[in-house]
Amino acid sequence: MMRIFLLVAVLFMSGIPAVAQPVKPDEPAVDLQILKEVQEVVKNIQARYEKTKDLQASFTQKTRIEGFSTPVISTGHFYIKKPGRLRWDYIEPATEEIYVNKDDVKMYVPEHKQVLVGKLTYMAASQAPLQLLQGVAKLDEEFDIEPTATKDRGAGGILLVSLTPKQGRAEPERAIQKIVIEVQPKTYFLKTIALHEVSGNIATFEFSELKPNSGLKDDLFDFKAPADVEIVRAPVLSRP
């Protein structure tokens, strides 16, 4: 779960760098046009997110687990503020709150009366999520950015963008086979993000009610533990 929500969060706040795709001289003209479209899509995404200082939205998460016919559906809200502040609230089917303040992570599960406290760099077994969340790293350093293999289109006829982790990446990227992104027409905010895991699981997030630059206050991201809550230290994952 940590890997999934972190990747979604960094995609929202980092945007996607508009990188030039290498083109072979004998490549068909139709492919050249597709590549130009991809470049235009990522350019528009980047322009949108460069102007976004904070963002709140609702989400529906549908997780298809390999071997199970019925997907797991979750809903909630999230709040992000640059640089490096995140609050991710699951509401249904169970309540869970996740807070990130730069390298500090707190995961609160009211049902268990516990809050898991740890460092993002250790819980994720890589510094990449922290760097991306803070805007230090660039997605084109972590992923190859291309159209989908079948040149799929989403809302408004806009091409879907596929992110494939580069070879040799550390966790959490190496557990992901690819990420497929669909954007909102006109605004170019992210509409859906589908994370395809190497295991065969697919987690799809659909976003609605996006409100950018509403002036989110810092205290929204500060978790205040109730008196009866147990503080649990997160295990430290070994880095490759």
C-alpha cells in the first residue's frame, strides 16, 4: 500500500517532464505523429503542475488482485502541498489516514488504535519516493515515457501515456511493470492512474473534484494522535 500511494502522490506533484523521444530515421510517419502527441501531452501536464502549489481531490481506487475475480474498491480524499507534504485519507471500506511531512511518515488506523511512525526513505527502501515527492528528482530519470503499446486514447481523444521503469531501478519502482496515465481534457490534470505490478495486480485510481491552489493550511497535514492510540515504530527495510 505504501508503494502504491506514494507513486500516485509523486506523479501528481512532480508532473511529467516533457522529454524528447529518440526517433529512428526510418520510423513510420504515423509513429512520428504519435510521439509528437505524447510530447505535447507531457508538456501540457508539466505546465499544469508547475502552477500547482497545493491540490485536493477525491479518489476511487480499484485494485484487481491476480487470481481473484472481484476487485477491491476503496474511496477517499487526498491533500498535497509543495514541498513534500501529503495527507491521504481512505474512507471506505475502512478508515485509514496517511501523513507525510518530507521524510516523516505516520499511518493511522483508528480501528486498531495504532499509528505507525517511520521514515519515508526507510519504509520505501529507496530515496526515490522522497526525492520525487519533494520535486528533487525527475520522472524521466526513473521511467521511460511512451504511448501505450496499442496507442490507446482516453477522455477527449487524448493519448494515454505509459511510464515504464528503467532497468536497474530500486524499490518501489522495480515492483511496477508500467504505469498508464489518462489526463483530464482541457485542464490536463491527471484523470486516472493505473499501476500494473509485476505480480499481475492492477491498481487503478480515478480522481474527481480536483481543487488546485486553494491555500491548504499546514495544520491539515499535522497528525494529532488521540490519547488512547499506540505508537508503533515502522520496520526498517534494507536497501539494495
